[in-house]
Amino acid sequence: MLEFIQLLKQRYEIVLQQLDRKNSRFTEYQQRIEQLLHAEAFIRKGQLLENQPALPLQIAVIGPTQAGKSSVVNLLLNSASAGVSPLAGYTVHAQGFCHRVPIEDCAGLQQYFGRFQQLQRDALRPGRYDCYSLSPSAADSSLLPDCVLWDTPDFDSIDSADYREGVVRTIALADAVILVVSKEKYADQSVWDLMKFIEAYRQPTLVCVNKLSEGSEAVILDSLRDKWRQTRSDPPPPMVALLFQKAPAQPQWPAQAARLVADLAKNAVRSKHADKQQQLIGRYWLPWLEPVFSEHHAQRHWQTLVDQCLADALRDYRRDYLNHPHHYETFQNALLNLLTLLEIPGLARILGKTRRAMTWPFRKMMDWSNAKSAANPSHELAVLQQLGEHLLIQLADRVLEKTETEPADSYWWRENAMALRQRRGEILMAYQRAVDSYHQDFQQDVEAAAQRLYRKLQDQPLVLNSLRATRATTDAGQCCWRFRLAASVYKIW
């Protein structure tokens, strides 16, 4: 399943790169790519728990830009481990702090993060986003249980697309989540879009509302609970109000909320991860595969178009060649082969010399005709070549028509039309080779047909001897001879 999710995400990314930002599908596909990122990370966590069931508790502090996530991390750690700045987007890497947990117990995290490289905190660089840090926490905090506490980048700034995957992987890794919002940011749609999606994770959650003015706590918290009920189906989680403090003062954790983070650890359940994973995939499976189903539908229409055009070409081939009254090359070739078989042994060489002497002018004319047909050896080849070119033109017209009549799949049909136009010469060359090969192979069928006619004549000795006698007399009445032979053959056939 992990491999399929990765391939599906890659396909979405390829299509998204080719879509115009004004296209209605652009935002929709962006959202699906993020959903697939979450699903991939959640599946990876399931693999991590199978390989390392004793992995320490993971708690992620998440939130929008400038909500004060790093300040809350330092408050919970009772240290200044996480770097803070008044500038937006200061934290661009996931940073884990091991609180009363040996780093060695987290060895499996490198496999979980995959292509992300684990570095020391001072080795992290703003321009490189495919890395994370894991470091011990020097202080001991009464607010935290034994765990790894993660400080994460924001998920809503303009630059967040560059480090979005690191945020997603950290959220999916977490056994519990602490959402940090400010009074300016708590109602942002980006916050609730994320919280709605990760509801499938069923992570115990704590909400910290930071930078509140004194006296506004009750109004903001009530409004936030209403927003939660509108977005999610589970009950609103515990909430902590943190009052605004001027720098360099740090926010103060309320004494009545001292046990809230520890309670998150008690409510974290890993044993049902497989069920959560199945529910997550089941919830989004059909929307994720909608373009795949649509593409399969378009491919079926394409195959129908090809079949229709081939049927039309076959009908024209029958009309313009096989059933045309002036084009009996196949039958004529079969008769010529039959003439050879009708030669009487012993007399063939003598009669052949006489025939060559009597029909010299006629043969010279035939030689000229054969030389002329060397450049165009068969009317059949010319008909087939014209049909192939017409078929490609017909297909191109119908594909362009589909781009207008089927707007949902217009991108697929447009790409198909472009590929058909670009590869037209290559397709025609391959078709010409196939036609030449067919024409050569069919000569063997012509010889076989003559052999079958001759064997049927052998079953009728009177007819065979009559034809041989006529064949042996003279070639002067060659037209009359061919007419009689053709009439006899048709009667036998």
C-alpha cells in the first residue's frame, strides 16, 4: 500500500506541475497531494511501530505562523532549547527534544523519516529542508511525561510549501498533539483544514490559545469550541489560555492545567493504529482515485474511437480494393500460379519455347508494365497507404472534438492529441513496414490458394485434363483461355 500511495502522489505532482494555477483542479490536486503525504507518513508510522514497539511517546506541538509554538515548547521543557524569533517562519525544520528519554531509544526514527537526514540542531540550515534534529533536553519539567517533544514549522505561510513534508511527517509520527493558536490565528481556515484531516489519526489533543488579553479568555475559548464542533465530530479537547507577555518574559502555564499534558500520554493508544490507517485510506480512497477512474474511462473511449476508425478503414479497404471490379490482383496472381501447376510434364519446356516466340510482342509490353509497377508494385499498397493516413487524420479530429465535449477529461485528451501529432511520422513509418510485411506474407497465401485449387482439380480428372489440353494447344487465344480457366475455377471454388 505504501508503494501505491507514493506512486499516486508522484503522479499527482507531475500533473500539478503542468496545470495552470487558474485551473479549477490546481487547488484540489494540491489538497490531495497533502492528503497523500499524510497517508504515506501514517503508513510509515505503522511500520515503525511494528519494528520498534517500545518507541518513546511522541508529542508534536503544531500551529500556524507566529502562534508562539517554540515559546510553548520551551515553557513545557522548562528550558530555552527551542530557538524563538519575532520573525515569521523562523523555524523551518522539525526539532525533537528527548525529555527523560535516551536518544538511543529513538534509533528507528531515521528509517521513519526516510530521505530526511538527522542532524545536530546547530547544523540545520535555512535553505535545506530535507533534515530534522533530535537532541536531549537538559532540564527536567514537571509538565511533561517521558517523551520526545517536537517543535514544528508553521503550515500556513507562503514559504511553508518548501518544508511542508517535514511538518506532515512529524504530525503523523505524534501519539498526541498540542495545537498552539493565537487570538489572531485561531479561526484561520488553514488551521481547521488540517485539524479536520488529522481527525482520522484520533490523536489525543490539547489546545493552547496563546497571546490572549486578560479578560478575553472565556469569549475566545467558547468561540474556539464552537469552531471545533463545526469542523470535527469528536468532542472539543481541553484548552489552555496563555496570556500575552512582553518580551523577554515567557508565558506562564496555568497551575490548574499542570496535568493536562501528562493526561495526553495516558490517552494515547497505539494498538489500534492499523484500524486508524484503514479508516484514513477508506475515507479518501475514492477522491484520490477519481483521476485514475477518469483516465481509465477516457482510455476506454480512446479504444472505442480506434476500433471505430479501424472498422471504417476495413470497410473502405473492402470497397476500394477487395470488392472493386477492376482490382482482382489476388485472384489473378492465384491463376498465374495455377497456370504453372497445369503444365504437362515433358511438354512444358517445348511448349514454353513456342509460347515465348509467339507472344514476344505481348511479353515486351508486359515487361514495360512490370518496370513501371516496380515503383508502385501494387494498387493494394497504395490503397492501404491512403487508408492509414486517413485513419490518423480521422483519429486526430475526433480526439480534438473530445477536448471540447468532455471537459472533465480535456487535459487527458489534449495530451493525447499532442502525442498523436508529434508521433504521426513514426506511426506512419511503422504502419508502412507492417503493410509491406503483410503484402509479402500474403504472396504465400496466394501460392497456397493455387495449390488448393489444383488439388481440387485433381479430384476432377475430366476437368483437369480438359484444362491441360487447352493449355497445351496454343497461347494465341490467351484471353479466351484465361476466361475459360477463370470460369472453371469459380465453378470449382
